[in-house]
Amino acid sequence: MRIIGLTGSIGMGKSVTARLFAEAGVPVHDADAAVHRLYEGAAVAPIAAAFPDAVVDGKVDRTRLGPLVMNDAAALARLEAIVHPLVRREEEAFLARAAADGAAVAVLDIPLLFETGADRRVDFVVVVSAPAAVQRARVLRRPGMTEEKFAAILAKQLPDAEKRRRADFIVDSSGGFDSARTQVRAILRAVACREPRRSSAAPDGSPPGDSGSPATSHDA
């Protein structure tokens, strides 16, 4: 089974692209949705112990949690130490189910794929991208979004140009749904016959050209 890591900066169209992979019959695991589930389940108790003010009515309140870790590297590291292993466990269970079902391809939709080093454990990386002006217009149309919030989010993400450089495939989402759908179908045809990046990885599991550990981040 070929594993595709799907990523892209905010406003680039990654969620829509994930739906296009699902539309093509590919099982898709949404890491952010997994975090949402964990914030109502397995992650509640350990987060309550570490950040008592972030839990309300038995659930993690993201609006309270965010400010507690936004500008505190130590607090962010504590949160990641709780959440990342739980998300990874859900991801592994998803991949096991997909393999058992005979899927030829599975997609891991991970917003911070490069930032968390998750690109090391996939066969191909697909980056969804669009011109900066398109990205900005999309994001600022979101309820409650401001220029300041947009800048803060971008500061936590690897620049789009670097993501594109490190991608195996790029989906340009600026041309609309039909164009993106065509690109997704072409990618699925290509991964069926291209050598996976993991088969040519360095002995430590890093992909070719990767000489260092990426910064860890988490969008609370």
C-alpha cells in the first residue's frame, strides 16, 4: 500500500483536495479531525492535568488552550508530548484498517507534515498550493480572521515555497474543483508506478536531502 502525505499551508485548499482523494475511493485520515476527537476523549485527562484551565465540561476548549501555548515553547512542547503520540496511534490504526481492506493507496492529511517530521514516514508528499494573493483572500474571508491572526498562523508553518520544493507532487488549487480533481487523478496514476521515497531513504529513515530534524509545532 502506497502512503501519501497530504499537506499545504492555511487557505491553500488542502481540505478540498483531501475530499477529492476520498471521492476517488482513497481512504483518508484527517489528523486535525483526530485531534478534535481526542480533545473530547483520550486527551482530555492528560491535558486537564497539564492545563487545567483548558478543559470545560469534560472537553478541551481549543479557544482556551490556544493562548496557553501560543507564545510559550515549553507549554507547547508539553502539549505536543500529550497529543502527538495519541494522533500517531490513531494514524497507525487507520493504516492497518486500510491495508486489511486491500487499499492500494491511503492518504494521511497532516497540516504540519514537514514541521512535525511526518514526511519521513510516507511514500509520497503532495503539497496543495495557490498564489499568495489567492491564499490571502481565502483566509481573510473566514469568520473572525484578521491580518494579525493570519500572520501568526503563517509564522508557525513552513513557507509555501519550501513545501513546494520538498514535494513529490503539487496540486495547484487556484484553477477550481475540476482542475484539482484532474490533478489528483493524475497523481494517483503516477504513484502506482513511481518508486516510493521511503525505499530510497537514508539509513536513519530520513528522505534524501533531509539533513536535519524539522521543528515541531502544533496548531492548537
